[in-house]
Amino acid sequence: MVEMNIEKWTKENPELEQVLKGEPVFWINGESKTVEEANAISEYSQKDVEDAEARYERFAPFIAQEFEDTRDNNGIIESFITEVPNFKSFLEDEYNTDIEGRVFLKRDDQLPIAGTIKARGAIYEVLHHAEEVAIEAGLLSGYDDDYKKFASDEFKEYFSNKKVVVGTTGNLGISVGVMAAKFGFEAIVHMSSEAKQWKKDYLRSHGVNVVEHKTNFTLAVEQGRQAAEADPDAYFVDDEHSKYLFLGYTAAGMRLKKQLEAEEIKISEENPLFMYLPCGVGGSPGGITFGLKQVFGDNVHCFFAEPTQVASMMVGLMSNEFSEVAVDDFDLDGKTNMDGLAVPRTSQFVAKLMQMYFDGGFTVGEEEANYNLAALDDIEDIAIEPAAVAGIPGIARIFTSEQGKGYIADKGLTDKMGNATHIAWLTGGSMVPYEDHKAFFQQGIDAGYEPKRKSY
Ligand SMILES: *Cc1c(COP(=O)(O)O)cnc(C)c1O
């Protein structure tokens, strides 16, 4: 148990006072370093990012063969970006500010195979494991062998004696489970019985063994871990501690550069890039930030986004205690509609690493998220899940908050913001059933949004 030095931490980070009250904050990370300084200390480097991308490429022919929705992109699992000028105008009206620069959304809600950002990290980890097992067994002669062999009966039969295990509330389980089952592994997903029924049904229809626990989520994960550790043929995907999940996310940086170039956007000191990234344990915003910083250096500015009641990364960084503190230590109730972000404790290794790379973060209230979700659906016809909305308010609040304005001034960006590109990462949504989208939309209306076009 750590000593709760609230007074000291508040002195260092005055925003902690609002965090404790469950009020939204915009916070600048005083411990961040230049990319050059951070890279000199970090145990990961651009080489790891390139290694991850090379692994995705080796598996691409197999993935294209097995998943029809990846064929357009030759088996590379990637989403597109969408510019949203109408939604930008809405945000300007709503937050009563001028948003300088262009506004895009990164569409991981449409990511193939799983429809969430987890398809990056989780699938990468399963690929890494399958490759390792195949090479060890002598089924694959090396990295230059033909990876379409993974679709053969010989491979699938070999993998059928091995297990891939994960404990999760949902999205991680879908990506790990579906991919592992595709290789022929016995895929086992431990869930608490409160997890959404459609997720359990979907997994079972893909040949995944869903184990339900009547306990809460943390215990369900723990029981999954223990079952896996006791079994030499089982491999456990560990959301909080996995470096492969993290590395799987990093490849997004190089790919985003290409997508921006296709839009004739070249990021530079004169043309800064601002990123707004929903944050749960931190693996996805952390990995993506790491990858982006390798590509764009100090010209990309990365902010993580959390629910006001589950600000686990924020309290972890403000206190310098990382995963040693949980949100209930700060009297936050940990409840949120933003499912993928309902993580009371951050990942220790990700938080420690990202303390050097994240430029800041912000928290979002439930009503603010619901309102923006309905507005995005109404204005742009983009229906996402609540967790995926969290990044959006950052686009406005960098201009409206004292902290955001101070950041722009301190970095010497005041007269460059007209050339800025803002991207909110939409982290999931396309697999959510119609009835759930309808309920999310209604929550936006309940929060005061008045739809003009859309109806369910
Ligand atoms: C898991 C998840 C996130 C956050 O990713 P972390 O790696 O847990 O930080 C964001 N959005 C959605 C939809 C998710 O499922």
C-alpha cells in the first residue's frame, strides 16, 4: 500500500483537486521529455516498431486469405481517416471557440476483424505467439517461409493441442479469441458474467470457449491467469503487462504518416499534429504515441483521454505511483458508460514509459461523452461506442482550457495552429448491435442533444 500524499501531489499538479471532485480537467504532463531525450532512456526503439510492422507483413498473405474484409488492403489490418468539417463546426459552436486547423477522425471503429482498436495489439500478440510456436516446432523454416502454411491442416492440428487464454470484459477477448481460433488454437476467454451477452454469443459462434465467472472482472482475469499458468500448453495474454500488445499498437504511427501524405499533409514544426487518444490500461494510446513520436518527433502532440470517474492513467502519472494507485484510492467510483476505459488501475510499464512521451491528458464526463456520441452519429452518420468518443472533446478543449492555451503558447505554436491537424482516434463501434447504438443515441438525447437528421 502506498502512502497517499494527496497534499503533495496537488501542489505539483493543481488539477488533481478537480480530478478528486470528478470534474473534467485538461492536464499538461510536466515530466514529458523531448523525443530525443526519451528515446535515449527508453528500452524500446524504432527498431521494435519496424520489427512489428515486418511481422504484420509476413502474416498479411495468411490474413488476407482467412479474413475477407482485409483483402482490399492485402491482409494489413488498418483503418482510414475521415475529415469532418461539419462536425468541427458543431464543436466550435458547442464549446464556443475557434478550432484552428483541420479536424480528422481515425476510424478504428471500422477496423477489420474486430471493429475496435484492440485488433491492433491483440492480434499482433497472437501472431507473435503463433510464429514462435511454429518455428519452435519446426513447422516453419524461418521468417522467409510461406506464411500461407498457417492455413494448412497440419498447422491447425498442431495448434489444436495448445491454448491461448485471456481474461477480459469484452473487446480484448474478441480480438484475441477470434484470431487464436483462426489459427486452430483452443481459444479460452474468461469473462465475468456481467459482460455483454452479444460479445459472449459472438465469441462462441467463432469457436471460442467462453468461461463465465460469477465474480467481478478482476477476479475473472485472475482465475484465467492461474488456470493458464498451471498448464504448460497454455499461453496467457496479459492486458496489463504485455509488451507485445504495446508493440502491436506502435506500427500505427508509420501508417498514419502515409495516410496524411495521401491527404498532402506533411507534419513539421510549422505544421503540428495533435492526437487525442482514449485510454484504458494505456497500451493502445501508449503504443500509438510511441510509434507516432518515432515518426514525427516533437512535432506530434499526444493527449490521452479518460472518463472523469476512471482517471487511472492521470492519477498514476500525477502521483508518480503509476499502477501502485487505483482510482478508488482517490474516492472515484470507477463507474462509466465508456466500457473499454473502465480500468481502475493503469499498466505499470506503459505508464512509466509514457510519462516521458505523453504531452498531457484530459478527462471527460459521462454526459459530455454521450452528447458528443449522439452529435457525431447525427451530423456525420458515424455510430461508435461510448469509449471511442473520449478523444473528441480534446479537439476543442486544447483551445478552451487554460492548460491547453498555455501549452500552445509554451511550445511556440500560437501562430502555427492554423496549419495544425487534429485527429481524434475513434477506437470502436462497428460490431455493436443496433439496439445498443440506439440506446447510446438515446443517452445523448437524455444529455440534451437535439437530433436534426438521425433517428432510430
Ligand atoms: C481497450 C479500449 C480502449 C483503450 O485501450 P487501452 O489499451 O486499454 O488503453 C479504448 N477504446 C476501446 C473501444 C477499447 O476497447
